[in-house]
Amino acid sequence: MARIHLSEHFTYKKLLRFVLPSVLMMIFTSIYSVVDGLFVSNFVGTTAFAAVNLIYPLVMMLSSVGFMLGTGGTAIIGKTLGEGQREEANRYFTMLMAAVVLFGAVLAALGILFLRPVSILLGAEGALLDDCIRYGRVILAALPFFALQVAVQELFVVAEKASLGLGVTVLSGVVNMVLDALFVAGFHWGLLGAAFATAISQVVGAVVPVLYFARPNDSLLRFTKALHFYPKVLGKACANGSSEMVSNLASSLVSLLYNYQLLRLLGENGVAAYGVIMYVGFIFAAVNLGYAMGASPIISFQYGAENHSELKNLYRKSLLLLSAGGLGMFLIAKLVARPLSLIFVSYDPVLLELTVHAFHIIAFAFLLNGLNTFASAFFTALNNGAVSAVLSFLRTFVFQIVGILGLPLLFGVDGLWAAMAVTECASFFVSLYCFLSRRRRYQYG
């Protein structure tokens, strides 16, 4: 199949072909936590399963540096390539990847240092606290690799090697699944086995891309022999990617708050039910995030090339595709709520019914999730990190916090489950305003 270039005109078919590797890449990335949860829930128990769900948001929060520099760097590198400055783009690429590793190592050390007090703050005690620390230490030790893996996934797309990025992610995901089966189900290493399986898979997902970009290749990017420091570029990458970092940080903090509320209202069963739903939510969100990742480099390239007609074409096609996708996800979520819940918690009838009930309420959030995700990524791709950050902050933090704290006071636990859908609805109107108010400035409307 012919290679698709960033400079081409994109039909629906060509656009879907181009973003498909990114979508599949994000789905396989989301499978890490799903596979861990599946094995831990069925082979170790509810307490260990709750521990994974309590700690994973902390890991995602610290890995935000990878999302920030990956997304922000993609916007800068894509624009630089669009301007015809390939060598400059390679120097920026090398510096940004080095920064991801350095920041990841610092955050990993801090995470391990404060793991116990954070777990206690979240309400963990006794066996649950021990499991949180046992799982968290191993996962956090691999954080620099995970952050690099996240960042380089996005840069595979701007390098016009999205299929290779997908291959690396599939390899990493398969390693995780095989090792989970071996360590947890085979050797009976319990929660520690699941942690090592995930950590090793993340090392694979980071090292393979580094080896590829360090050698001569036929992509648009490769590492330079000398490492140059560009403080303005690093600062702009952080600013451009701040919306994705804000989104990831806020989502992680919100998940921690969700778990705190659920522990308070429903105990460990509430955290376990939320974990099952979030695993499915991760996959749906991965589709939307993957689309945004795949489309963003094209938008950045066309913006740098000042091809406004193609910007308009990408904007309109994306809105139609994501609207149709949101409706499809909502219907699928309604249909698979019980079958998927049975896979994770069939051993506990009470937990099963709680999970299915919550699933049906949260499903409404999937209707607008894709459009809101794309809105933030769209403005990041246009190098407007400020608007993107505001959209992400409102959606993933402000509206969520208000819903999580306020709705249970009015509607009890059902209000807590409905917080996601209410958040997406409120965010949609803000996204719509930003789209309409800036269409003339960027000439995409």
C-alpha cells in the first residue's frame, strides 16, 4: 500500500487510513492496564484489583511529561517540516526525547518517595495499602521508559511511520499479555507479577523506537549525533503540549478523587466497579485520542505550509467522523455493559450488578468525548497551546470536580456515575464556542 504523505489532499478514505495506525496504537497502549486488571481481578482478588486502580492514576499523572513533550513537540516538528527545515526538525526531536527521559527519571524518584503517604491520603490501609506500595514501586521504576514510549508514539506519526509505531506498540502489548499470563497465572507471583509484566513491556516499547531513530532510516526523523539545547523550543513544546499535560494530570487527579469518593460511599467494591468501567472507557478514549494524534501532524503541516483549504477539509471531515463515532460508542457501551463486566467480576454477583448499573449511566459520556478530545488537539496542532490548555483544564478538571463533589449531594452514588456525562456535555459547548470564534483567524471554517 502506497505511503501517505503529510502534504497530500485527504479524502475520508485516506484520512482514515492515515489515522488508523495511531488509533490501533492507542488501543494497544490502553490494553496494558486492562490486561493487568483482568489477571489481577481473576487470579489475585478484589483487594489487589482495587490497589491497581488506586495507583494507576498516579502513574498516569507522572507520565504526563511524555504526553506534553510528545504532543507539543509534534506540533513544532510538524510545522518545521512543513517549512522545509528537516535538519532543524531532527535537532528539535533529539533534544525533546532526551528531555522526556530526564524529566521521567526525576518524577519516578519523587513518585517512589511519596508513594506511601499518597496511598494513605487516598484512603488505603491494611492489605490495600501494602498492595498499593508493592505494585506502585515497580511501575514507577519504569516511568522514564513509559514516558518515552508515550512521547515517541506521537512522533512516529509526524515521521510518516505510523505503521511502524503501531508495530512497536503491538509488540509491547503482546509482551505484556504473555508475561501477565506467565507471571500471574503461571508462576502465581500475584500483584508483583502483574507489575513486572507491565514494566518490562514499557521498557520494550521505549527501547525499540530509540534503536530505530538512532540508526539511518527512511523516515522524516532521526536522532542527531550531537545533542543541542534549544530552551525556546523546549518552552514552546511545553506550552503547546500543556493542554495534553493538563488533561492527563487532571484526569489522573479526578480518577484519584473518584476513587476516594467511591471508597467512602461504597468501599472496595466501588473502586473495583469503577476500574472495570474505566478499562472499557480507556479503549473508547484511546480511539478518540488516537484519531486526534493521527490527524494533528497533518493539521500542523498544512498550517505551516499555509494551505488553508486543506485545513478546512480536515476540520470538516474530522467533526463528521467523530460525531458518528461517538454515537457508535454509546450504542456499543450499552450493548456490552453486562458481557464485559462478567469477564472481570463474574465471581461476585453484587459487584457485577453494581458495575453494570454504573456502566449504563457512564455510557452517555462517550457521545461527545471524541469531539471534545479533538477540539483540544486541534488547537495544539495550530500551535495555540493557550486555547487548548483552557479547553482541557475546564473539561478534565473544573467540570469534573464540580460534578464529582456536587452531583452526589443531589443524586447520591448515581450522581457520581453521571459526572462524566455532565462534564462532556458542558465541555462540548465550550469547544463549540472556540471552534466558531477562531475559524476566521486560522481560516478553517
